[in-house]
Amino acid sequence: MQDFTDKVAVITGGASGVGRSLAFALGRRGAQIVIGDVDSAAMEQVSADLEAEGIRAVVAHCDVTQLESLNSLADEAEKAFGAIHLMFANAGIGAGESGAMWDYSDKDWQWCLNVNLWGVINSIKAFMPRLVALDEPTHFVITGSGNGALLVYPDQPIYTATKAAVHTITENLHYQVQAGNLKVKVSALFPGPHIVDTGLFNSGRVRPEALQKDSKGNESGINSVDDMKRMAAEYGIELQTTHPDEVAEMAVEGLMQDAFWLLKTTAETDAKIRARTEMIMNRTTPVPDQVGG
Ligand SMILES: NC(=O)c1ccc[n+]([C@@H]2O[C@H](COP(=O)([O-])OP(=O)(O)OC[C@H]3O[C@@H](n4cnc5c(N)ncnc54)[C@H](O)[C@@H]3O)[C@@H](O)[C@H]2O)c1
């Protein structure tokens, strides 16, 4: 897709972070934006900011854990702007887990699986039939994470599990559209190359009442990228970060080339991916610092 003028782009989790930046990157190129999110305050803000830039947009409440909510978002998008050309299954949360996974509350697992995994499954169910039926060049973009898809960071077992599953779903979706000779292109978006400065580390702000934390002992103590920077500094490490606008630009450039991998890495990450592959080929026992995060 070379020209985004008048195209309709739906973005879940578009009120903050990567999704918000995608909305502006595409809106500034003439696309019509539909955002689905659950964070009312951030939704109001993004709505006002898009309007201030003259970007045509609808910002609606949509909980990706509920298929019906995504069906309604798709209906709303079509009603406002017509057929959907770009779907970004982007909403995601960090469960904030730490410590031994056998001590985690089921609610931590449920919340993260509901949003990160079922959110993607529901997005596919609600939007793919519409993109397929349109029979025009369209894109279905799923936001994954190198943490789970490419590497296994040792401290976030729940998040990693969801993103590993999300990646296999994304790759299979890509194979299925190819097998069906469909006009939908599937892409895997990996925010990076460094930790992206977003609200992900403060996901508790949108944690549903029914799945509030009910156990102690799994508090990571990290609620923002600044917390991470501080913690890294204690170990003498200067944590580098990426602005979400950079991720959005990388994604848009990749979409213009119909790329599957919307992935920017560092030399360090590349080395870890190579080491991990070699570890598998050589049946070497994993060592987290060498092949994980
Ligand atoms: N920040 C990073 O370093 C990083 C790295 C790799 C992958 N990611 C992924 O990027 C995606 C976007 O996250 P972000 O980093 O921009 O964080 P963010 O918190 O800034 O944005 C996520 C958005 O999702 C929304 N959301 C949460 N639960 C929802 C639900 N049930 N229904 C609808 N919306 C919901 C939030 O309200 C928020 O607006 C996520 O899938 C995340 O896993 C982020």
C-alpha cells in the first residue's frame, strides 16, 4: 500500500503509546482513523489531539477481550468511514509479574491472556472476514513482541507466553492468506529496537475490577519506563529507549513494502537471536543472559 489517503485504519489500544503514534502517522498521511480503547481519559486526549491536527477520527470504547465489542467497533468504523483497509490488533498489557511463576495469581495470567492473546484472536474473528470480503489490498497488523516471539526474557513469563502465542498466530494467519491467495497482507509489528517509552509498564491503570491483583509477592516494582531506567542505573546500565513515533514510522514504511516483519533490532538483539538459534541447533542448555533478554 503506497497511498494512505482516505484509507480507513482501525487501531486497538490506540489511545496511548504505539497505537496512538500509529494513529498520527497514518492520519498525517490522509488516512481516516478509528481507535478502540478502554482508557477513557487517554481516549478523550487522543480524540482532541487528532481533531486539533485536522485528522478525521472516531475514538470509541472497545474492550478487546470481548468479541462483541470488536464487532461493534468494526460496525462503527464502517458506518463512519466505509470499508476498512488497515486493522491493527495492537492493544496489549504487561501483567507486572516478577518472582516465581508458581506464586502468581490466576488473575495475573487471566488478565494478560485475555488482553494480549484473546484480544488478538477476537480481532482476527471480527475483522478478517471484512477484509477478505472487501477483496482489495488490505493489511492486518498484529503487535507482538520480540520478548516471546524471538527471545525469552527470564522475568516476564506471563507476557512472554502471550507474545509467543501471538507470534505463531500471526505467522499462521500470514500462511493462511497466502494459501487462500487473498489480498490481505499480514504483518508482525515488533515495537523497538529498544524498550518503547509508552504506558505498558503502568498497565494496571486499565486493569478490570474483577481481575485486580489478589496476591502479594509478585510486585515487580516497575510502573514506568523511568522506573526501569532507575533500576538499570543501579546496576550501572544506561537504559536506552525508543519513542513510539519511531515505531509507527518504521511500521508505515514496512507496510508500504508489504513487509511481514515490521522489526528493527540492535546488534545486541541480533547476537542474542543468533545465539538462541545456535543453542537450539547445538542442544545447548539455555543461559538467560546469552540467549534471553
Ligand atoms: N512498549 C514496549 O516496549 C513494547 C515492546 C514490545 C511490544 N509492545 C506491545 O505494543 C503494544 C502497545 O503497547 P504500548 O507499549 O503502546 O503500551 P500502552 O499502555 O501505551 O498502550 C496500550 C493501549 O492498550 C489499551 N488497552 C489495554 N487493555 C485493553 C483492552 N482490554 N481493550 C482495548 N484496549 C486496551 C490501553 O488502554 C492503552 O491505550 C502492546 O501489544 C505491547 O505488548 C510494546
